[in-house]
Amino acid sequence: MADWREQAQHDLLQGAAQLGLTLSETQQAQILDYVALLHKWNRAYNLTAVREPVEMLRRHVLDTLAVVPHIPQRHLLDVGTGPGIPGIILAIVWPDAALTLLDSNGKKARFVRMAVRELGLQNVHVAQARVEQFEVDTPFTGIISRAFADLGDFVCLTRHLLADDGRWWGMKGHVENELDHLPDDVAVVRIIELAVPFETARRSLIELRKR
């Protein structure tokens, strides 16, 4: 266990430096503790296809950290959060943010609640529901998704949850075909090409808004 943590911390610090981010010792420890929980519970809960903790750090954590410099919103919904990605990592990096992590899968929601409790995160609310049935009193200024649906379904299913001046954020690879199927009343603000440390595949962050 100690061996992988040493390598993972090295990769975390190197990756964060490449992204221009500074992580406190507490944030580093929380991220590594999260990876440890993900690795421990993955077999029972089927949380991710990635099996090795160092690869979890590279594939999930650094992929999330790459979007941090580009997102100004601090009242965010992570829809289809799965095992808490990207929401838990964003909550660690942004302790002043308010994040809601939503998933309809009971096992994954239970894991995320346990992880939030174990990590001592006070700025996260976990909800288990289908997104089209989920309701809130105050719309979100930002809605983010990493592996929930294509962009068209993403915006249609979450439209009722986004503030009028809010932003959708889609974490994607290749997106050209998905952009062709956006509703007419949704505009592309920008497409940000991400340089994710240790990743050679294309990664993009798509910012969308209501017209």
C-alpha cells in the first residue's frame, strides 16, 4: 500500500505542477485517501474499470484537475457522478465551493456518501435520484458531467436545474458529432483542449450556455 501511495503522490505533485495548481498537504492526503477508498471498494461496488490505484490517480484525478483552472462557478452539480468523479476531487480543491453529487445508482451513491464522510468533506451533498426527477430550490450556476451522456442529452435532462446565466461543462474526448445534435437554444461558449498529464488521448472541456 505504501509503495503505490509514494508513486501516486509523486505523479499527483508532478501533474498538479504541470497544470499550474498548488495542493496543500491536506488536499494531497485527501486525494490519496480517496484513491485508496476507490481501490478498496472497487471490486465490491464495480465503481470503475481502472483497477490499479496509480492509474486511478492518473486517469481520474489528474483528468479532473485539468479542468480546475477553467471553471469559475462554485455552486455546482456533478450529474452522473459515479464514484464521485469529478465532484469529490473538485470539492477537495475548492473547499469554499458547494457541490451536489447526483447518481441514480444506489451502490455508487452509498460509496460516495461513505467517501465524503471518511474524507471529512463539509461542502458536498450527495443525492440518489434520476436526474429528470431531481429538483432543487436554487438552480445551479454550473452543471458538470464526465461520463453521464452525450452533450445533447446532458443539457436536455439538466435544463431545469441550471440558472439562466449558468454554464454546462462537459468533460469529453472527441465531441464534433455531439455538437451537431445540441438543441437550438443551447450555445457553445468555448471548447477547451486540455493537456492532461500522463494522458495521450484527446481530452476537452466544453462550455455551454442557454441562449
